[in-house]
Amino acid sequence: MRAAAVLAGALVLAGCSGAATPPPSVASVSATPPAPTSVATSPSSPVSQAAPKCTLDTLEASVGRTTGEAGQRHTTIVWTNTSKAPCTMTGFGGVDLKGPADPTFGPTYSLPRAAEQPTTVRLAAGAAAHTVITWLPPQDGSGWTPTGMLVTPPDETRSAELPWPGGAVLRQDGATHPGTFLGPVGAGAEG
């Protein structure tokens, strides 16, 4: 019944258009929905360009340069995508400075996060991102000198161990507005 209605409609349209083409055959009419388009799966679509999160399996961590003088100093951690595929990083990750046991705070200084809003950074194969550690040297005395640091990419539970390139740090564990903190991941090897 439905095929007959479709055929009748096609005949009416053919008659109105003035075209001399014959009406479609009943065999070409299909009650199944059209096949899905390839837009969602094409190489240029946003869905297919979504890259997985970068992990320590695909990242190499290294120490970049340290800048600054008597006040705050800035040490850069560089994250390089060593895989053959892109990956993404969003957020802060973590940095734990390790050193001799401080009588008040112990041997680990876990850095708080900055108040900046993080963005997503997409790393192509071989590309780099960075994280900046902002830190205060001691104002008086020798301070606390880390011997190394554990750096963790965002959304990762494993850490890489790196040397601490700077000097003594003013410990501010638990401070409300510390002068030592960790920034979010940014694009490029340097901030």
C-alpha cells in the first residue's frame, strides 16, 4: 500500500514538472532509513581529531631554564610528546620538591596550584608543553635546598624524577597566599 502511494506521488511530480523521465520503479523505493553520512567519522571532523590524554608513557619530562633574581624565581618543566600520535594536556599536574627533612615540615614540599584558569594544550608528535614553578628563595639564612623533584602530568598518577636546578627555597607549607606555586600546563617548551 505504501509503495503504491509513493509511486502515485512520483507520477504526480513527474507530470507537474513537465519532464519526460519515466517514474521510478517500485523496487527502488526503500522503507529503510538512509545510510548515515561519514561526517562523524571523516578524518577532518572534530570527533575523530580528539586526542587521548598525555601520560608518562608518551611524555618525557625535563628541566628547562630558571629565570628571576632576588625575588620570585621561575623554573620550567618541559613535557615532550615522544609518541607518534597527538595527545592533550589540561590542568596543573603536580610537583613535589624532595630534600633533607625539615624540622617543621618534613622532607617533601608539595607545591600548591596557581589561581590561573587552565586550558587544553594539544601536543603533536614531538611537540612540547611546559609547566612553570614559581618559587621564593629564602630571605634570611640558608633556607631549605631540594635535592630533586617528582613531577606529575595532569590526570596522571605516576611521576617522573628530575633534579632540582635552583637553589634554596623558602618553605611555605600551608600558607594562604604562598609565593611558591605551580602554574598550569601551557603550549610550547618555554613560558
